Amino acid sequence: MDVTVKDLKTWLKSALFIQNPSIIAVIDRNLNIVEANKNFQDHFGDWRNKKCYEVYKKSSKPCSKCEAEQSFVDGDIRTYEDEGFNANGDITHYLVHSVPVVNEFGKVEFIIERSQNITEIWLREREHQIVFEQVPCYIAVLDSNLKIVRANNKLREVFGICRGKHCYEVYKKRDTQCDDCPAIKTLKDGKEHTATHVGISREGKETHYAVISSPLQKGNIKSDQVIEILTDITEIKILEKEKINAERLAAVGQTVAG
């Protein structure tokens, strides 16, 4: 039997919904799930005769902030992150692309929600965030204008509020660039550079640090941002100074004794 264009369109609609690798559900104005594909059922479990929050969140109450309800009001397409529980009861994080279906009178009748499981990505980002915040070094990400776009907890504790400020404002409490700036060198040649500097803490104390600047890359894509890792060497500098002073005093003592 020959396949007609109509048959092909029907098959495509069915296949694109049922066999789509995304997690897809259709929700009506009362937040009932009226249709879902196989991936949705495999991920969230049985959905028939249930509200979306019963399936996504395993809850008997609607979400305090419901993106679907808002889309029924304004008819806007939305993309957002959310979390719920999968069929096994494990927490799952997912990215949702929500598209309203409008009738001939311009009223939103249904919302098609296409979700992607990003739990593994979310966990990796969380681990990276923990490392970023807890390492015993100062870490900052600078843009091409040497403004700090991100800083870890230790840097904020020592140097104070820094986001949106120039690095030299934060580190040295000055309004001009440093003469030997490794970040500028990295921005120019895309290579790693090191230097030692003396800064001023938020309490006004002299702070010595060694800094390494490297280009910030996202995969194979080169970024116009620089990441700086600063290691506090203040204690070392204090010990070196005390040693020099002790050696001088000893030399003076020997001269006097002689």
C-alpha cells in the first residue's frame, strides 16, 4: 500500500511525540496531564489522571510558583530550571521548555512541556561551586576590562565586596592599573602569567600574594575572561623580613663586640 502525504504527516506527528528523546507532557488549564510520551512515563512514572505537581513533585499541593499557570495567563513561551522526583523517588533536576497551545480565539488551551534531565550536569556544577568557594586560595574571574565578574568566598572575606569592581580597586584600593599585571598579559597573548604583588585587605592591612592568571575557556571555545588564582604569602614575607632584621642585628652585634 502506498504511503500518502497525509499518512506521512500523521506518522511524523506521532513519532516526533512518542519517540522524541526529550521528556514531553501536555497539561490543560486545570494542571491535569492529558498526554505524555514514553520518556516522560519512564522518567516520572504513571501520569494518567494526575496533576502535574503530583507527578513532577510527588506533592498533593500546587507549586507556590507555577510557571505553567503563568503561561496560561500571558501565553508566553518559557524556559526554566526546576527540580522534582523521578519514578524511583530520587531528586531530579530538569530544564523545561514550555510552549502554549492557543485555540482559534487566542486562548491558551494547553501547555506542552518538553523537559531535559540535567541532574548530572547540576551535580557537577554544584561540585565545582563547592571547590571554587572552599579552596584556601583567592579566586577571581575577570572580564576584558579587568572587572571582577565572580569571586570566591575567601577573596570576598579578605578584600571585601568585589563583584563589578576592577581588580586593582579590590586588591590594592587604587584607581589605576598595576604596572606588572598578569591578567592584561593573558588577555593579550592567551597564555598563563605569574607575578607577586602587595595589596590592601578590607581591614587596611598589607597583604602579599602570588598570582597566576590563565585564560578562561569553556570547552574548545576561547573566552575573553581571565581566571586569577592568588596565594597568600604574607606570612612568608613577614618571616623573611624578621630573618633579615635578625641577621642585621646579629651583624651589628658582632661589629660592636669586635
